[in-house]
Amino acid sequence: MLYDGKLRNMTAIYLMQGDKMLLLYRQGSKVVSNMWIGAAGGHFEENELNNPKACVLRELKEELGITEDMLRDLKLRYIVLRGAKDEIRQNYYFFAELSKEYEGELSSNEGELKWFCFEEIPELKMPLSTQCALEHYLRVGRYDDKVYAGIADGEKVVFTEVVEF
């Protein structure tokens, strides 16, 4: 693969209530279709290039009508890189707790939303980077506050903690 410096930046958010996570069965998309992904997300706008949180909050409001004040503990937890065609794709995965009052009223024009118990998630059909990030989150990440970076190689994602130095 030849990369000529093109990057594609994307965000996704995984909303939780206790031991359940809200996922979207994405339909009709050119990029990801007929798979489970984060509850909301998408591509950065030009003014968001250095602010993935602004992007994920905009996408969350556009797709689900949810604003930051409806969330608790919104945090960037994973950054995953992978090559695709002639670009490097950077996915920023956020996690947050959604207020209980919004559990049953959510809908999306991107596909079907559904709450899953954590133990059901590994069995779902997902893009590789999503699947690996969620497996790591359920096994390791939900028990800490760290940010992890991962590189996808087509079969797996290798994660390491992002440290400040």
C-alpha cells in the first residue's frame, strides 16, 4: 500500500448504562454497512481537526439528539490507526455513561439502535478496529482511566497505553 500523506479522521461514541452498551446496526453506508458500531460518530469537519471531542459531540447531537449535559464521564479512551486504500484512518473512540432517562427513547437515521449486555458484545459482527477496541475495553479499559493507542494489521489491533513524557 502506498500512503501519500492522506488521513481520514473519524470518531465514535459508546454509550453505557450500568452493564449495558448502546450500539448501532449501521445500514446503507458506503464505508460500514450491516455491522454493529458505536451509537454515533462520523468524520471530522475541517474546524474539528484538532478536537475529536467537538466532532463526537456534534455527531451525537446530529444523530441521536443527545447533548453533553446528558452524559457523565465522557472520555477519549482509544485511538486506532489502520491503512485503507491510499490513506491512514484514525479512529477516536469515546465512552460515556448516558443518563437513565434516555434509555428507551433513542432512535437514529443511520440504522437500528440496541442496548446489549457486555457479555453479548464479543459475538456481534463489527469492523475489526471496533471489535478489537471493544474487546480490550471490556477486558481491560473499563477498569482504568487510561487512553490506549492501537495499530491494526488486518487481523488484530495491538494496543499500548498513551503516556505523557
